Amino acid sequence: MLEFHKLTGQVESMSEYLAGQEQSLEDKLELALTLLNDYADEKALPRIRERVQEAIERDAGYRGASPLDEPLGGTYGPAPLPERATLVATDGSQIYPRRHREPSYYLINIGTMVIHHGSGEAPEVFSEPYLFYEQEYLYLQDEGLTPNAVIDARRTIYEMTALTEHTWLCRDRARPLVALLDNPLLFFMSIEVPERRQLRDIYFSSMNNLLEIGAGLAGYIDKPDSTFIVRLLHLLSLPEDAITRGALATSGSLEGLRDIQVFSTLLKPGWRTALLVQMSPQNKQFRQQGSEMHEIAFFYLNVAAQGERARLARIEIPMWVVRDRTLVAEMQALIYHQCQQLTKRYPYILTRADELAVVKGDEARQLDRMIRVAMVQHGMHAEESEKQATKKIARGRKTRFEVG
Amino acid sequence: MANAVDEPIGRVLRASTQGFSAGARVHQIDTLAFGMLVRAQPRNEEAQGAVYGLLYDIHIDDDPLVRELVLADTTSEEMIRDQHYHRLVPVEMSILSIGFRAYDGQIRHALPPRPPLSLDPVYVCSSEEIREVTSRFDYFRLVLTSQVPSEQLLAANLLIAAGTLPENEQYDFLVRAGREVARLLGGDMARLDNLLRLIYPSTQ
């Protein structure tokens, strides 16, 4: 229960704080744009690379961006929209295991959509559920019920393998062939995941399959909070002797500013920033354990329609895509076109893959009932814990008591 | 129009003895028409128990994604087909019960003894069935006393029924129907006039 009258003062303070933040962000934005302007052209690229290399050599914990071969301030338009193309997108959802639910299980549901762009055909849709109930999946050795982070990692692998499988099946269809994920491609797993090595191998093997058939792969990140370029600008603003771990722990005088705020005034609808790579241990791992082709690059794309306020998404692509700039430009055009199908400016294909994957509350309850019925049919008794049963009573909708 | 079809146009969603609603996929909408005669068939596939009715409303619901697509500047053919073929946005049709096939095999123009069940298939009636049902006009009263747009509905149904007859019989059929309507609506000249204008033959 929320007592709203006790929040009035706090909401007022919050809005005052946010107004102050906005003013401060404007000053930071001005500074960032000045720095960007100083390093915008091609001639500045060697200086930028040198500075990034210095930060790496000093082991200063640099986590910002590094440019590839395009000038930092460059902006790039899309290719003409291909007449024909094949787009594949996958998304996943899950029902996490619950301690108070008997029997315990978890579910991963994967939704995939294939659009034969320009064909006028109805897209293909797929939804594949996987139920996990064996002890070895439900419990970590000596650590109790499998944590959600582990299930998330497993779900990501199911998404990637489904994406690869469906893209592979389309290898003879119209090109360009583009595979899209609703996640960053830089797949990070915490130490909690016991089978992380195997999962990573499967991930790289899926990427290899896509590389083998010459498919474009992209991860789409909506409204990204990333500060890779802001961190680069901060690094460039530092005197050489100030490049230290402490100085690079934040974005210094640009702290609080996000990349999309820097580029939202610079990118026309449909246009992208330069291609950059993120200097992170994960990306290094991708390069070392996968191959040079697995390193992940990114760009920001303005997905707003003409005349609208800028809406930037971050698009991550592997290095084999980076090396084919025609494919990059075509993917840019196709992703932008997908975003124009909905006023929320988010790819239609990802919206539908999510819709195919998502398990709604009543579906989850129906699955629960299905499992209970099956248990009873096998002579077992399924009971929820006292705690769960009590919660249900307290949260239940009030119903009118009627006589007659 | 209204030739027999082997495939159902939809399945029963909700029902009462007075009528029922059926859901169909959006791409089946071409087979539907206001005033057409349809049959809800019990799933035991016997003719007895079939409920006949007139389609008086076709309703298409929206959802947030459809609203998004409507507002977008560009919508490609593939997205529209995706909505029509894959998404669970059914066309809902409302049907007024006008008769049923009794256990003696005859069609009775009266409310059925029981409504069709959920998910019973709904078929468009064949020309033969339409001629059989409309060979008598006892169902007119059920239509004209219902809460639906009754003159419009009955007129649309009569024009469809006339279309199933040989050309030289159509005029006589509409004249006979008009006389029956005049008998039933003799005390309500406004409705009678409206209905007669709607079925007035364009040529003779």
C-alpha cells in the first residue's frame, strides 16, 4: 500500500533536483561537442588511437570507445532500401523458478520471426518453449535454486542458437540476410554461471555459422545509457600525465552525460555515427577466444522519422560485418525501415519476436495448472508453500458478497 | 454469392438461444456479408441441431500494436499480412438466430431449443440451404421484433436470397416477401416504407 500524501514533498524535491541536473547537462553537452569538434576529422584519428593505446598500456582501466577507420565526427547515411532482403529476429522470455512453488521448474520461451522483405509474403513466425525440471538444471551444486542470472545466460544461448538456426534455413533466400537480436552482442556471464565456458563456446559457434553463410548479425539496443564516446572524449581532454586509473574511473567533467545526448543533434534521421569498438575485457575476450571476426563494433543510429526529435539506438555488429561496408549500409537502411513501421520507432520484427516469446501471467498460471493436473494423474500431490498461499489470499481481488 | 463452402468461416465464441457470436481470422472477412445466412453446426456433424442465423454485425477489435501501425507513415505489405495471418486479432461476427433443423429434418423458423456450443464451426449456407430456409417467411417476425437493425438486416437477407433464384423468379420472390412484411408492419408505416424501399427491385 502506498500512502501518496506522504510522497508529495518528495516528488517536489525530485523535480527540483532534475531541473538542476538538466541545466548542468547542457553545460556538459556544450563541452562534449567542443571536444568532439576538436577531434572530428580524419587527421585526428592517429592522435586518438595513440591516446587510447596509452591508456591501455598504462592499464588505466579505460572502458571507452576507440575509433576504427572512420573519423569520430563523421555521420553516414543509409544505402537505398534493398528491394529484397531476409530479416530474422529472435527474442526470449522466461518463467523463473520459485522457491515456494512445488514442483519447482523454470521455462524458457523463444520467439522468432522471419520477414521476406519486399516479397509481399506473410512473415514466418515460430515460438518454442523449453521446460526445465530436472535437478541438475534447477539446482546449483551446494548453492540452492538456480539464480535468475544463470537462467538469463541460458536463455541468451537459446536465443542465439534459434536465431542462427532460422537464419541458416534462410541461407538460399533473398540477400542481404540479416539476423537481429534484441540485446547487446557482447554477451557477459557472471561467475555464478557454472557452465559459462560451454555456453560461450556455443555462442561463438553460432556466430561462426552466421559468418559462414555471410549473414549480417546485429544487436539492437533501444535508448542506450552507454557512455563509450563520452569516456573517449574525457580521455582526450586529459593532460598526458593525468591518464590514471583514478581519472578514468569516471567521465570527469562530462560525468552524467550519455553518448546519445551528444549525437542527438548531429545525426539526421536514418543516419549513423562512425563505427567504433568498445575497449572492454569482454570485447578482448571475444577477440581472443573467438577470433578477430568476433570482436564487436557499434554505431548509433537515429531511428526517428523526418521532422521528429532524434531517437538514437545503439547497433552492435561483429567485425565480419564491419568489413563489408555495403552490408553495413544495407543493414542500416533495413533497420531504419523496420523502425518506421511503428510510431514508437522500434523495429517491428523485434516487437513481434518479443510478442511471440513473452509468457503472459495467465499463460504462466495455466502452465502451473497443467503441471498440477499431470502430477495428480501420476498419483502425486502438488502443493504450494504456506507463504505463497497466504500471499495469494492477500493479493486477490476483492469480490462482492451477494445473497441469492 | 453465398455458395456452399466446405471450410467454416469461424467458430462460436459466445451463444444464447437468441443468437451467437463467432470469431474468424481477418483474412476470412471477404467471405462475410451483412444479412447473409449462416449455420452453426454441432460438432457431431449431423444435420439435426444446426442453428441458422442472420449475420447482423461484423466487428474488428484493435490492440496497441495495430494502433501503432495505423499511425505509422509507412506500413509494408509483409507487416499487414503478418497482422492478418498470424496475430490473434479475430473478426467477431454477431448472428441473430432465426431457426434450426429439427430432429425430423425440417427447418423450423423459431428460436433453437439450445444454443450452439463454444467452438462449434460456423458455415456460410449454400444456395440450396438459403432457398430452403427462405421458402417460407415465418422468420420475419423474429427479425423484426429483435433489437438489431431489423429492416436493414431483413432487406439485405432478402436480396441475398433472391440472388440464389433464377432471374425470372426473383421479382415474384421479393413481391411475396414484401406482402408478408406489409402484413407484419401494417401498424408501422415508417418501418414498412423503409424496408420496401430497400428491397424494391431495380429492374423488372
